[in-house]
Amino acid sequence: MAGNLKYMIPEVPPSNNKYIGRMNRWEYQEEKKRWAALVQFLCSPKPEKPIPKAKVTLTYFFPTRVRRDPDNYSGKMILDGLVRSGILLDDSFSCIELVLLGGYDKENPRTEITVEVKE
């Protein structure tokens, strides 16, 4: 399989700062499940078999121009969802190259996901 897969989720995941070092483990687990379901439902079409090697670009379009650090938007919930839904074989360093980008769109905040198959 060659080419790119492009997906769009009509929201931006929460910052890692919302959960790191805080005692809201159950809230985090629920949000993680919700994002896995969003990815599974909205990321279509899916490849026939999970992609073993890929470059994954996550572009977040935030509703405000507030300064944000890329490391707070690591993509964990999205990558886990891509694996669970059968798009990626694994989300380890040996299987994916990850690119994080940020933008601004007051009217249409969203997350765009591009999966580029690597040979």
C-alpha cells in the first residue's frame, strides 16, 4: 500500500498538562477511551491491514492564539486510537515517525491526521 491517508477530528485533544501529576486517573482513562472511539469512528477509510511503518503528522488547529507547547500535545490518545482501530500496526519508535504541528482556526478547531506509508 502506498500513499497517504488523511483524517480529521472536529476537536483538539486536551493538553497533557490536564492530567500529568494530577489525581484524576479515571477522568484520564475516560477521555482516552473517548478519543479511541473518535478515531475509530471518524478515521475512515482504513487500510486492509495495519500499516507497519508510517510517518504520522498531527496538525492541531486551536480556537485561540494562546501559546502552546508541542510536548503538551504528544498525540498519545490519537496514536493509541490509530493502533486500536487497525490503521497502524504499532506506535513505537521503530514503526512511526511523528510530526506535530499547530495552527489557528477560531471557526473550525480540529485535529488533522496524515498517515504516510513508509516502505
